[in-house]
Amino acid sequence: MNRMDPMRIGTRGSSLALAQAHQVIAAARAAFSDQRFEIKIIKTTGDKLQTAALAGGETLPRGLFTKELEEALFNGDVDIAVHSLKDLPTDLPEGLELGGVGQRADVREVLVYRDLTHAAARVDPQAEWRPGSRPVQGFRPGLTWATLPKGAVIATSSNRRAAQAVCLRPDCRVVPIRGNVGTRLQKLWEQLEIDATLLAMAGLQRLDLEIGPGGRLRVNPRLSPTRRVEIVAPPEGLLATVFEPEEMLPAVGQGAVGLEVRTGDSKALDVCAALDHFNTRHSILAERAFLKAMGGGCQSPVAAFARVVGHQLQLRAAAFMEGQVRFAEDRRPVRLAAELGVAVAAKLL
């Protein structure tokens, strides 16, 4: 690559993927002021299968959101591929490598649901009841797993989230939902047969959404007026409850962005090295080693979360099978991240 040529950053075209890619480019420009960077959008298999129900048990293509980005790397169409690490398979194609891992965002899970007051306002007092019809369901702020009503319907596209929901509340019903974050929030508001949905806090934050006073989901009010008008606000009347990792474990790699490059591409690897976050990389290494040792891919019903505590790396993981959950945890020196992942997997196999 000529020094004056732009370095091409490949990404999916979803709002969340583009937000991640722009964060990567901003950091790269700060570190390499004399290098030009540009975004190249690549449409992936996952983008083409928006009607596929990921939580429905179907066998879907491996590397659902990564295959075409990797092909673009091989073809020289892009120099760095930006991935949500929870989407990246543990075995990368020969000739490609994980060049860097950005600092991890918030790993917590968020339960989103309709506000009771707003839901009640949508009820037509003159409407005639029909067999099978369902009243508009809303909830007060601070809804938890314990206070969800019996038979509540939770929508998610994640096997892991579905499995955890069933374990936590076997009396609730889990249904599939597809689309990006904005689409799912709109479906929750419009489709009265759905009571709540589960989303990643990192995704909400990257889209400049936040949980305000009273649990209200809103656009970040601290943004500039110019930026605020660019954001699609969530439907009015949605509330959210955040679950700590101790309550609900995240997906392997959740909240982290991975930078995939061609092996031996020194220029791209230099950029990745500048953006690499040491603690996050080793946490992700442990989690991905755990997932690989479990013999699973991105759709496997397992969860894991690693973090650096003092001079050691701590990993807690879970496997969900037939409504049952098994937990395991361990710790090792940070340099033994991969060994830690394998050791925790061995406790669950």
C-alpha cells in the first residue's frame, strides 16, 4: 500500500456496526494523524437474512456476520475488518488474525419494557373484548426477573439470552425477534403480544441512548444539538432495567470490538497495536478459549465474562441445557488467559 493511499476499514452497514467503525476510525486518526482512513460497508449474510429467527433453533451459516468481511480482507478490498467480537467465530481462516481488541464497553444486559402509564393511555375504553385478545401490558419502573408477571412474553434473537430467561423464570415465554436495535424497540412498543426484550447496554450506548431518571430509555441529553437530530429516538414510554453480570452473564466477547487483518500486513497490524487494550484483549482471549473448548459457535447456549482483578484474570461462565444451568469459575495470571478458558470449560464438560 502506498503511504498516501487511505486505509480501508470494513464494516457491516447497520447503525450499530457503523457507530463502532466510526469509533475505531476516530481512535486511529488520533494515533496516526498522517494516515488517511475511510469506511467501506460490506453487506454480510446476516444482513441478508433479516427474517431468520436466530432463537428458533435453525441451523444458520457459520460466520453469519463475518464471512463477507473476511472475503473482503482476502481480496484486498479492505485492510481492517471491524467486528463485534461476540459475532466472530473462534477459529479464524488461515491467513487472517485478530490484530487488536478495543477497550471493552459496558457488558451488562438490559431488560426493556413498556411504561405502565403510557401503556394504559393506549387502551380504548370503547374497544370490544374478543376471545384471544390480550390487554396492553405495561410495568412500573424497576421491573426485575422476580417481579415479571407469570407468563410474561420476552422477545430475543439470542439463544443465550433465551436460555438464561428460561432458567431464571421457567414460567415466562420466550419468542424470537429480529432487526436492529431501533427495529426491536419499535416492535416492542407496537406488538402488544410482547412484554419485554433483552438488549446489550453496549449497543444502546454506542447508539447514543441511555437510561435516564425513572429508568426511562432516551437519547443522551448531553449530545450536541447537531448530533441529537441525527439519532432516531426510541419510542416514548419505554423503560429499562440493567442486570449486573452476576444476575445475567453476557455473551463471549460482548461489548468488545475486534480488528481482523491479513497475517503479515505490517501497516494494518501497527494500527491495530495502537488501538489494542491489554486488559480487554486478555479477557476476550480467555472467553474465546472457553467457547472453543466447549465446542460451540456464536449461537451456542453458553455465557462467559472475564475481567482482570488485581494481577489475575477471573473468568465466570455458564452452560445452559434443557432449562438447567451450570456455573463454573476460576482465575489465573493474566498471561495464562487461554489456559484459564480451557480450565473453566473442563469444569462444565
